[in-house]
Amino acid sequence: ISLPSALLGSCEVNGPGADGEIRKTTPNVQVLDLSASLLSRWEDVSAIAQQLEHLESLTLMNNRLRLPADVSAHRRSFRGLRVLALNGCELTWPQILQCAPMWPQLEELSVQDNDITELQRPEGVLQSLRSLNVSGNRLAQHTVPALAALLRLEYLNLSKTGLSDIRFDDAAPGGQTDMFPALTKLNLEHNNISEWCVVNELAKLPRLTHLLCHSNQLVSSDGNPKTANQLLIAKLGGLVSLNNCEIHHKERRGAEIDYIKMFGGEWLEAGGGRRPSAQFVSQHPRYLSLIAKYGAPEEGELKKPEPFALKNQLLKITFVFPDAADREPIEKKLLASMLVQKVKGLLYRLLKVPAADLKLTYTSPKKLGTEFEIDSDLKTLQFYSIEDGDQVLVRWS
């Protein structure tokens, strides 16, 4: 039977069956799914694969497989395997490396939602890998560079791994790292990245063209997500796609010119055309190359957009508690550039109510009777147009 795929997930497969039966009935299977089966030994998986000479893709998600006593004995069974999914199998990284000699030609490996924490260098194994997914594992972030031993790796998925930092210390700011020489696509979604210095580190990757970084805490000083995207584009000169959106030439040009103007004042203060300070170069590694591309900013261009000019303005705000009549209003002076997240932290210290339980709205004397919702912790007070003399209404569940 010329059956190219056999999708047997949750079908209670518990072994290879009678000798040679699989080879007789379905010899041409290339894609096999044995997710959530009753298999408990790699030896049984090997006995199945051995009869499928054309097998290229194997899915073993949500299985609990004991490690084989002799890994090398099963290398021939998986000799043609290119794609392997071991999501949700309660595996550690050392266990995966222990099994890896069984898969000599593997190109795509997914080990999402396992028990992986500390990564070690894959020495002499997995060297054919082009794609690796370790999403959903709580990684010790200082061990991520160990994966740089995978010299052919083109795609790396580090989403939902708790990352807040990533460093390539072998290269100076503005230089190129020798790590991950083939990496073109990187997924950092749903992590804890909040510092722009991390983006400067990503700029050291020599071939990075596609980046996914939704749902992090990278915030521009005006709190506007569009500005944050512009900064990402300007800092990462090789990007052609950001969060699955193609970056067009006009968009890149606009982002880079705005970047020059946005930080032109800092550039002048740091020494400008003579020789900017090492600190400025460290914070803005691409700035000098952008000036070489578009020319230095004119004095008149350095007037910052209003949100930046206002970022240090102090606002007198009154916090009121409509559901707690016994609480007196509290008056505070806060920076317009303060994140809502920080405001909630202040309220936590005052009220002893967890920040996650707080719901904020505000009213303005200019629009009496209208309550405006404050719905994002990662935006600033000035993003919501909160002004001096406004009231912030604080409620909690």
C-alpha cells in the first residue's frame, strides 16, 4: 500500500506487533504520528521505524519513553529521519543528548514543554539540525549560548522560556558574534525581555533576518508600540521581517532617520562628530553607521517629538477609591513617563493590594463625567494623555 502518512495519535499503539507485519502492510510511510500512545520503550519505537525505510518525520509527543540501554544499536532504524517531535515527554536536555546519536541525519527537532533547564553543548551530535524548538521550557538563560555549537542552525524557538537577557560576549558593540553563524530566524515571544541592550546583542548575529518578539516588555519612552517597533527595525539592520510582518524599504528608511533624530541630542552630548563616548556607542551601536548612511542630524532636526520633550514632566495626580468610602484621596506627583506597572507598584505599597488585582481608570476636569480606561501595564501615563490635576480611580477585586 502506497500510504505516505500514518497518523495514529491517541490510538493506543503499544508495540511493533508481529515480526515484519508493518513492512508488509505499510512500507512506504514517510510521516508517522504516534503521539500519546502506550509505547514506553525506545526499543519498540526503533522496531517500528526499522520497518519503515522511507520514514522522514516522526511525532512522539506526550509519550514517556525509557532511555535505551544501547543507543548505537538503533542508529540504523532512524537513519533517514529528518523531523522529530518530542513535545511534552518530560525529558531533560542531557537525556535528549543521550538519545541524539540515534538520529544521525536529523534536521528539525521540537522538544517543547519538557523538563529542560540547563543546556549543554551538543558535542558530536545533532550537527545536521537546521531547526530547534525549545519553547515552553524554563531555561537557565546563561546556558543558551551552548546551542551555538549547532553550526547549521537556521531557526531557534526560545519563546516562553523566561528569558530576560541574552549575550554574545565574544563581540564588541556593533561587531558580529561567531556564535550561531547560520541563524536567520529567532523566536523570543512571550518572554521577560525589557532592556534595549538585549536588542543590541541580537544585532551581533550575522545572518538574523526574521525576529518574533511579541509579548515582551520592550517599551519606548513614549509608551507607543509603533515607536518600539521602529526602534527594533533601526537597531537590527539585517531584519527583513518583524513579528511576521515584512519590513518594506520605506518603513526601514523612516525608522532609521527617526532614530537618528530621536537620539541626536544624546549623540551631541556624548561628543558628536568628534568621537562619541564608549557608553553612547554601547547603547547605540548602529548610530555611526546610520549617520554614514543618511548624514548627521541638523541642529533643527534635534527637536524631540513632544512625547519625549514631556517625558520628565511631573504630574500632580489624585488617587481616589470609589469602592472604599473610608479611604481618603491620596495626592502624588509622578513623572509623565512613568509606566502604569510602576504606578500599580506604588499603589501596592500604599494599599497592600496585589498589583494584579488593581483596576485603574482616570477622569479629567476637561471632560467631566467621562472615565477613561487604563488597560495596559506597559504604557506610560502620558500615553493615556493623563495631565496635571487629573484623578485616577483605583478599584480592586
